[in-house]
Amino acid sequence: MTAELITLAPGFNVSGRLDRADIEALAAAGVHTIINNRPDGEDLGQLPAAEARKLAEAKGIAYHHIPITAASLSRSDVDAFAATLREAAEPIVAHCRSGTRSTLLWALTRLRDGADPLTLIAEAARHGIDIAGLPAVAARLR
């Protein structure tokens, strides 16, 4: 597998971009759900969501596409991500270009459950992911 998986919580992982081989490897590893947070066309050669969905579903993996950018992130995106986390079978892999947006969405859902923002920022930083803007993003989405 070319994409690195980062475990942020039991049953929940984030990753950078996934390609066809990564989806095959995730299926072999027993992943049950993929959440794609990348808008189609973000990068040249990016696997389109419709194609990724077909590959994942053919391997028995549930596939959810919740595309966001820093500018487009909305409360409804966080609602959709939170609902998917509640209902999805684990293990779950959420991915975007680098893993940062998926981590930010995860952290925003954890804030709703009362998690401490500084603890979430520190956990992400432990894995090399910078979500220091979490409090400002959360305030903007209130």
C-alpha cells in the first residue's frame, strides 16, 4: 500500500490520497468503510470518486464521498461526516490529499462530543498533522 494509514482512534484511520492499489490493500486488510474528503479533479491523475466507489464496493467496502476544501467546509459537511462515523462499520479510513482535512473533520466531530481542542490538536501533531486552526474553524461553523 502506498498511502500511509494514521490511527487517530480505535477503528478510525486517516490517510492521504488513495489509488486503485490502495483500495485493494485496504480490502485485503479488512477495512469496511472509506470516506473520501477530496473533491474530484483536485489533482491531475486523481482517482475519480465514482471509480473509487465502484472499486471499493466491488471489494465489499462501503464508500462515502464528502468532498471539502478549507474554503467550502460547512456545518453540513461536519454533520455528514459525524453521521457516517456513527453508522459506518469499522475499521474506517478517511482520506484527502494529505490526511489533514480528514483529521480536521474527525476533530470537529469529537469537539461536538466534548473533547478538548488542545488534546485533539496535540494528537494530530503527534502524527505530523497540523490542525492548529481547529478552534477558529469550530467557531466559524457554530
